[in-house]
Amino acid sequence: AELKTKIEGPVATVLFSNPAKMNAMSYDMWRAVPEVFAELDADPAVRVIVAAGEGDKAFISGADISQFEKLRGTEEARVEYNKAVEQAYVAPINCSKPVVARIRGICIGGGLGFAASCDLRICSDNAVFRMPAARLALGYSPSGIRRFMNVLGAANTMDSFVSARKFDAGEALRMGFVSMAVPAADLEKTVTDYCKTVAENAPLTVAAAKFAVQQWQKDERERDLAKAIKMVEACFASEDHKEGRKAFMEKRTPRFNGR
């Protein structure tokens, strides 16, 4: 069970690998997520990050329940475990670059929670989603519920949690959980092409847009709109803005460098 990273040009892929257990997240995998995402965020060559599961059966099938008795058997252990999970969930949010979840097959429990933390989700038409917390008598943190509400809205979040039912790619698309649902054979190419498009755009503008969206998803007291405005101003003052105008006039593709 491990996280694997691959960088191809401006696109980095974080692969959740535990194929023997449908990519269930071990404690060590949860703990590794923040560091992996921080390293990719700090790499100036990387402009987009893809989160995916290894193989064709699952994105992430949840937490590795076989570890619960040992790692969540006491109050102290449970606090530490939950802390590691929460830090993993917020890693894509803390990342300044867009994070796209490439979802194939099973996306359940912790996998659904991690996907909800990504900026965008694209799935295969055979994807299956479920939040089974109510079947395991697990309490879900208010911050986690808030992340689901930001994506699904209150009614769909309530339905997902209180029914613990499965829903398919078509319903995930209808609810707005995923942006696209494509044939399984086309998933990787679809995500690759989309990320290539994003990577060609001005990094400062992309980062400013992500940050602004996040601010409006927070409570009013938590918003940093002053920073959001400064990021917008930095876009207009950048060399990339000059390049964008010049490329438009010359009818060519701009070459942005993030400055």
C-alpha cells in the first residue's frame, strides 16, 4: 500500500496504490498525502495534479477497515488516526494548483471524501459511489460534511449520508459531484486532454480563481478576500498578462511562465 507519483510535462499524477484491497487507504497512505501534494505544489514545472487509483477496479474504496481495531481502538489512537485523515483531505484544498480526481470504478467512504476535496472530478461511466458511514456507525466531522455540501448541496449531502446508498455515474453527474462521466475506455484520455488544456493557461490566473472559489465556500469570518484581490492584481501586473495580450494580437498560442 503506497502513493506513487508520476510527472509528465506540466501534469503530475498521484496514484493511490493498494490493489489487493481496491486501493483502500492505509494509515501510512493517509499520512503520506500532505507531503506528496506539498512537494508537487512547490514544483514550478507542475501546473495540474491528477489523483487516481491504481488499476481499473477502484479509485479509493475507503479506509482500510482491517486497521481500525488496532489504530482506532482507543480514544487517543482514534484522535491521531482522524487527524491524519483530515490532513489528507485538506491537502488538495491547500494546494494552489488545480487537483482533478480521475475516478474509475469504486469510489466509496474515504475515497468519496477525498474526491470531494479535489477541485474537479471526472469519472468513468461504470463508477460507483457511496458514503457508508451510517452502516459502520462512524461519526463524520462537521468540516467533512461542509466539504460535501460545497459540492453536492445540503439535500444531496443529507441523502448520501442518511441513506448510505450507492449511486452511479449518471446520478453523480446529475448531482454535480462530477463534471464529466465518460466511457471507461476514454477516461484517461479525457482527463489527460482536459489537464493539458488547463496547463496551457496562465498559472497566476488559475491559482487566483481557485483561491477565490475557496473563499466564497467559507464562512464570512474565515474569508481572505484581501488576498484574493491581491492575487487578481498580480495577474494584471504579470509578464504573463503582457504575453497574453501580445499572443492574442498575433493570433498565436500564449506561452505562460507563471511570472
